[in-house]
Amino acid sequence: MNDSGSTLKDILVLGAGQLGMAVLRALAPRARALPLSVTALVSPGTINDPSEQNRATLTELRALGVDVMGFDLASDEHALTGLFGNYKTVVNCSGFVAGPGTQMKITRAVLAANVARYFPWQFGVDYDVVGRNSGHPVFDEQYDVRQLLRSQRRTEWVIVSTGMFTSFLFEPTFDVVDLERGTLHGLGSWDTKVTVTIPEDIGWLTTEILLAEPRLVNEVVYVAGDTISYGQLADVVEHVTGRTFEKTVWTLDKLRADLKAAPDDVMTRYRAAFALGEGMWWDKSGTFNQRNGYETVDVEHFLRMQLQK
């Protein structure tokens, strides 16, 4: 899209939510020292009609030396292509909130703009193993994004696989660990495993991966705060809290029946997906952080931090 490489800006980060801010907090100081420019793309409303939270975010970003731009990711593909063509690297921290089809649209626009390097919104499970027809439309789209990136050679890509956010295990609506009610549910079986990482760790590890020399190109990079079975999770929760929880296994058959009864319920979909096991976890010993001796927050450490708040 833009042939004058010298006029391109360096890094565009899409989104300044929980993960976007974690990436920007880690990336901005490193980028400033290099020096590389960093721009954060936020919704126009964040700038034009900011809430108190948005004002705090904008103040922090400007203090970090990050340029802030208001732009709607729901814009048409052509508009996105025009925007992306001004940057060498795009890091997509937009999440799923933009709605179905958005990640494919953003990826097509990145490729049409001939962006040199792209980090897609793939901060989650191993979509190659999960494949298509997982029963989770969002997962299907993520698989399609990978296929599209692999089908071309002009834009380098790096996928950072992180597992789920650690906090999600303790989200009452997900209903795996409910600290208030004292209940624990194993998805699939007590031996089913899941990989989890906290956003702060994802933020600085993504920065390390982005700036790594020699450069990482066209590969899936695995990180992990912890890889844990639901049985081990139950042990950790009871050990840290000093309480006995009511523990129940939700079998795959039960969760699939729940999904059939409520096919559009997001949490029901997630529970069925995370009960599969395959693609939802990887061995921590093979991760980027472990190979490089980088310490990350495991489930026990995370829970202790939460209980101290």
C-alpha cells in the first residue's frame, strides 16, 4: 500500500483494553529507547466522549509517550487498509468485542495494506489443534485467520498463544471456581488440563517476542503462566484458601447437552470448549518464557495476590 518505507510509522497497537494496556505498558518504554514510535488505536468515543476510566487511560498512554488515535474497527475494510498502510507493524489487541467476522476483516486489511509484520488477535488457545467445527464460532474464525496468514508471503506474522486469562478460571459466570459460593467444577474430567497466563505477563512477553533478535518470523510462539489440570486447580484453591469446596465434574456429555439446550450462550460454549482438553493446553517447559528463564505468575501466586486485595 505504501512504498515509501522511510515515512512509515513503526508500531500500531489495536485496542487499549486489559490486554492492550498490558502490551503498551511493557512496549512503550522499550520502544522509546530504540527509538520506535508506538500508536494506540482506540474507539472514537474514548477520545470524543471519555468516561472517567477512559480519561485515566488516555492520561497514562500520553505519559508513556504513546500516540493515541480514534478509529472504529467496525469501519469497512477499505478504510482499515488505508489506515494500516501507514505502519510497519500492527499488534492486534482488539479482542472479540468487535463482533463475528471482525478478525478476518482486520487480517484481510492488514494483508491488503502490505504491513511488514502482524501480530493477530490470537492470544488464546491452540486453534491449529482445535481446528474448525469446534462448536465455537469464534474459534472457527481464529482458525481461518491462521490459514489466511499462512496462504501468503508478503506480511510476516507472529502468533502468541497464551491460553486463557488466569482470572477467567475465577470468573463466577464461567463457574469453574466460585470463591463466594465455595464450588469447583472440573470441565470434562479432573485430569483435563488448561494453560493460563495473566495479561501483565502476556504484555511483557509479547514485547520480548516482538523485539527478539534474531527476529521471530511466521511462527506460533507459546507462552504460559501455568498449565494445570482441573484437579490440580481444586487442590491449589483449597490449599490457598484453607477451605473445603464442593467439587463436581461436568462431563463432556453434560456440557454438550447444555450447549444443545442453549447454543447461543457464550459461557456454555466456553465450558464445552475448555472441556475438550486438546488444544487448550501445552507443556510449560517448551514455552518461550521457560526456555528464556523468564518467570511468570502461576495460578497459586495469582490467587494469593487476589486474596490480598
